[in-house]
Amino acid sequence: MANTQDETVIAPFTAFAFAVEIEIPDVVTKACSAAFSECDGLEMTMDVKTIREGGNNGRQLRLTGALNFGQLTLKRGMTASFDLWDWFEEVQRRPRLRANAEVIVFAPGPAQKERARFVLSRCLPVKLKAPPLNAKDGMVAIEELQIAYESLTRKRLSGGGA
């Protein structure tokens, strides 16, 4: 069995092979069957609280604070359905409706072995932008989709993956 540490050196994570899966409970299992060329916004930051001890001017204590999450931005997508548009419209009718999404990163090559999976919980569509209309393309195009999410975790892969 190959050592996964050596694998990372030989075949590092690449940014060009990824997929996005979106599930909207009670609406549709896979709302996102689109292929996007860009995915940005998988981020979390932690607030740090600084406390100074009385009389000790040469030292400060650092405590963990609240986590903040980014906003996922998907650009230049093509899909054969209007599921993402329907999701945006359904949230207007049902403001408490949230979705779950996963961003999957694949290893380079034709096998498309899964290297990492990021799970975004309680997603809400923030922006859905159509591209300039062009009669030569036959697919439904999405210029930009922005999604706010409440938490970001990494799903551990079975078999010693990332």
C-alpha cells in the first residue's frame, strides 16, 4: 500500500479537478448537477481574544473565540437543469429552507480519485447571476453562484485519504 505522505509529494492537490454537490432536503437530492470552472471561499477564521494579566506588562494570553466562515463562490457553470434557479426561488417562498453542500477535490488524471471532501452545512443562496446570453451555446449557463454557509468541516475519507 502506498504511503499517503509520499503521494502528496508525487501528486499534490490540484485546483482544476473538483465537483460540487448540493442537497436541498424535502426539495431535491442533487440540486447541483452543474460543472463550474472556479470555486472559491472554502475558508474559516477564528477570532482571537487577548487578555492581559494585571501587573504583568510583558505577557498576554490568547484565547480562542468564535469561528467565522466564508462565502462560497462558484463561477462559470453549465448545467442541463434549472435546479439552482429553483432553489433560489424556493428560498424566497420558504425563508427557513437551507441546503447542504459538498466540494470534492480529485487527484489529477483520468481516474479522478477523491482526495478531499469539504462539507458545508445550512447553505443559503446569496447571489445567482446569469452570463451574457449567447445563441451558440446549448446549455443553461450560470455566470456566478454565491452561497453563504454556517459551518465548514472536512469529511475524513476511508482508506487513509486526506
